[in-house]
Amino acid sequence: MSSLALPTDTKNLQEGGDSPRRMPKRRLPIVSLFAGTLGLDLGLEAVGFEIKVAVECNRFAVETIKRNLPHLPVIDKKIEDVSTEEILDAAGLKPGEPVVVTAGPCCQAFSTAGLRGSINDPRGVLFREFHRVVREARPRFFVMENVRGILSAAIRHRPLAERGPGYPMLSPDEELGSALALIVQELATLGYSTLFDLLNAADYGVPQIRERILFTGSRDGEPVHTPEPTHSRAPGGSLRAWVTLREALAGLNDPEPAFRRFPPGKEKYVKLVPPGGNWRDLPKGLQAQALGGAFTSWGGRGGFFRRLSFDEAAPALTTRPDSKATMMCHPEELRPLTVRECARLQQFPDNWSFSGGLPQQYIQLGNAVPLGLGSALGRALRKAMRAKKRMPLGQIRCENTGLLERLRKRPRTILNPARMRKDQTIEAAREWLKGQERSRDQFLDFLSHDHDGEA
């Protein structure tokens, strides 16, 4: 069993959950796939689970795990080269014995065949391998997390410049959200009762506004529900205010801060940005110069030359806090957040060390799941384990009506601004959009039925 010294800002990982006397006598075994630096799994451990094996092929992440948990079995291979039997043997478990299989596979790329045939993009292979291990290991629960972008990802990407009047209509697998529809349909074939939702880690005491899509499956139909929030942007009643950056970094002892300095060409702009601001706070005459080609682009650019505020929750941690497009500059100093400061945002123990050079350490931290979110999920699983009610197997459901409504209203595709299209008339764009398939309606209809594990 791993032993962790939690930093000040993670003392509340067990808050809102079971009291110590109700923690299970036998810690509940986890099989961690695509383990990374184990953020999700360490959060689960804090509420009574135990990591039994980690599968991870990134050498820096593997070294990080071994450095901090030297007794944990780590399978240092690509998951497609690892059999489920090898994974279970390393964990000392048999099929049906894992309580949780956790995973964060990259799911943004699929062929139209999905699991029924080949998956062309290497990123799509990972979801197939997760599906295989769950099917063969038959854990009591699975937890699969991913970025918010999976909600709108297409199975097959059509470049923006090739959409709109003058180009062929979109096929169903080019529609926004078609990848999510495929994931949901394939998860149904496992025969689990599965819940999916979009959770904001800040609502669970994590000091950053970080949204993740989570799929949680129950083999026996135990009723898993979305964890109850403990914090809110607008606190009231039992809900506390979001944890601020100041609170997250309180008491941090970082005598040799590790960070990458901004190049002089970036520093001259960053020093003009106030706490909580970004490129929009630069003098008007400098904005185009600072952003370069991005100045005339469109879409979200809030991360450009961004300086954090001590009095707010941090934005989602990035893998490049020193980049001008995903910058996370210290509120008062002219530098990005240090490695240890980033670790605090993800709620890793202060004694947890990271391997590799600065770029690799930033990547490991930026890709991790905050420990507090893992603990919230763990409490939800343990609550489901005590319930007598059972949910229908083969059912995929979402209890978040607001999310379902947003999915229902989501456009089928996005077009370049009119100034960037060959035919710039509104009428032509409307006519082109009118002919598109509506696979999202089929997806939403799929959610409203039970499937009993059938394809």
C-alpha cells in the first residue's frame, strides 16, 4: 500500500465522504491503465482504494511512478502489447476481482468501424484497448475520463477550410459529437450500467477550473451517481467557495523553484498584463504585435499572455504554462508557475517528485487528473456499493439535463467566418447546412433506451 504525505490543500480529500470508521477494512483494488502520474488513482486511494498495478508506456511517467511508489508493479509497455492476463497477474488478481479499472485513453480519433474493425489513428486504438481490458477483466466498476473536447469531437475531422458552400455535404462521421456517439454505443456492448457527465474539478475543492468528461460503469448495476459538489463559484448553504490560487499555494516550501523563463520577446508583453488579465489588457497598439497571426483568427484565445490572480481559482493547468497561447504566469512575478506550484494545483503531495526535464514534468502535470476529483468519484463509488437498488444493465445514461440540452442544441458543424469562405452569403451557408445528417438525434435517442449489452 502506498503511503502519501498530503499537502495542506489536499487535507479535505476525504471531506464529505465516509468517516474513518466506515473506511473498508480491505482496501479495494484498482487496475490503472494509461496511468500517467496516477492523479485519479491517488485520489481514489485517499478514500479507501489501493492501486495494484499501473500500465504506462511513457518513460518519464514510469520513472515518476517508480520513484514515488517503488513497490507498485508497473507494466512499462504499450497497452496494445499487454494481455489482460498479464495485467491481472501483476496485480495478483483474477477476472472479476478488480474493484475499479481506471483509464484516460485518448478517444478523439476513430475510423467509422469503431471496435467493429480497424481503428486507423493510433489515438483511437487506445479506447479499443481499454474496452478489451474491461471486457476481459470484468471489474466491478470502470472509470474512464477524458477532456471536455470529446463531447464535440468528430470521428473523422473535416478541415474548416473544406466546409461550407462549394464543398460536399458532411458525412455522419464528420459531424460534431459523432465520436461521443460511437464511444457511448461501444460502451453499451460491455453490458455495464454506465453514467457519463461533465464535471468541474473546482466544484470538488480542486483549486482550478478544470472540466473533464467521465464515464463510470457498474458491472452489477450498482447505482453510481454524479458526485455531489462540495464547492461552488457562488457559495451558499453547504457549498463552500472555490479554492483560490492563494489558498492552494499557502505554505508551499519551494527553495529551488523549477520553471522555464519566458523569452525576452514574451516578457515585454507579460509585464504589462495585470493579475487576472490576458492579451486583451495590453495597450491596443500592442495586441496585434503580441498575438501575431492569432490576432486575426477566431475562437477562444483567453490563454494568450494570461496572468493568474491569487484571489481566484486557477484556470485549467496546461502542459505549456510558458507558451504564449497557454500561458500561466505567476500573479506577481514575471515567470510561469513552477513545477511545485503546478503540483499543488493538481493536489499532488509535496513529497511527490517528477522525472524528466522541465518540459516533461510540465507535461505530466498538465495531463494529470486532480486528486480531489478522484476522491469525489471514489466516494460516489463507495456510496453505490452500499445501495440496495440496481440499475438496468446495458444502459448508458446522463443525469445532467443541462448537459443533455447543450448536446441537443449543439450545431452539427462549425463554418469559417463568412469573410473566410468562397461563397460569403448567408443563404448559401444555410442551404449547405440544411442538408446535413443529424446523427446527434440518433445518439440522444440511443441514450433513452436500455440495450442489455447488445451491440
